[in-house]
Amino acid sequence: MINALEWRYATKKFDESKIIDSDKIELLKNAFNLTPTSYGLQPLKLVVIKSQELKNKLFEHSYNQIQVKTASHVLVICIENTIDEKFIRHIFELQKEIRNVKDEIVNPFREFLIKDFDKRSEQDIKEWGKNQAYLAMGNLLTVCAAEKIDACPMEGFVSSAYDDILGLKEKDLSSALVLPIGYRAKDDKFADFKKVRRSQEETIIEY
């Protein structure tokens, strides 16, 4: 795993002729769905884009980052705009169904979450959701590295434009993070750069 993490880098140029196999895309979709999230609420959705027409449109709102246009696929991690009683009850119904637990067991925690989220502002919920999106991004980056799929995590894009192009508003979603994936071009000079990381002496504290 360390070798895989050493191998990965924020890919600046993809080989447009190389397309990720569908079984690898399925693996990444499963990895996304298995990402741990706060309270287990899973307030995220993933948009998987293969369409070149769509990638070209998104590129225009990605600060000229060519990765969006040249990647095999573009993954857009989205957050749910509404985390309300209905949403929370749906998650707990799934829990009861899958784990075969009784209502009296889940009820205290469910009711706590309903009251807690009811008190939160729209901005607080959005920030909380984006924190979950970063968990998914980290998970996807690690799985990509393990599978030798190149990726470039991106925050630099116009979220409102992405939302319009992908019809996210109608789905009550907001784009949070973007992850172009594919295979590095042979002439991407960044692939050979040594990693710059602070030493463990600086970053690790042990007691």
C-alpha cells in the first residue's frame, strides 16, 4: 500500500486514448459507497461522467484545468442539500431492515439526530456534508492508487455552473469536489517529480 501511495500523484496530463475498464469503475463506485461517514448518514452522491460532451462543458468552468477534458472519467462528489427528519428516518429504516433490529433499539439515537439536525443552520449542514465529501475523496484516492488508476483531486471549479450543467439542483444536490481519473500521459513531467513531504519527526507525535 505504501508503494501505491508513493506511486500516485496529482496527475496533470492524462492519456486521452486510454479508457478505464467498466469493472474498475464499478470498483470505485463500490468504494465510494463504502466510505465511512459521520453518524453513518451517508449524505453524499457520486456523479460518474464518461460523456466527452459533458466533460468539455465542465472544463469551461474548471479554471482551464485540462484534466477535466482529457480524463477517462470525471467523478463529481456531491452533498445532499437537505438533511431533515425524512432523510434521517430513511437511513434508520435501512438499518432496521438490513440488521434486523427493533425500533426501540434505534429510536433514541434516531430521535437525537432528528432534533440535532433540526437545530443546525443550512450553512452548518453544508459544511458538515462537505467534510464527509473529503472522506470519500480520500477513500477514492487510496483505491485509485491501489488499482494503478491516476487521479487529480480538485477543489478549483465553479460549483454553481457544475450544478446547472449536471442538473443537480433538481436532485437537491450540490457539487463539492471533483476527481478526474484515467491514466497518466507519458510526457506528464510531474509523474517523475519526487514527493515533497515533511518528515515523520515533524508530523507524528507519539506518547
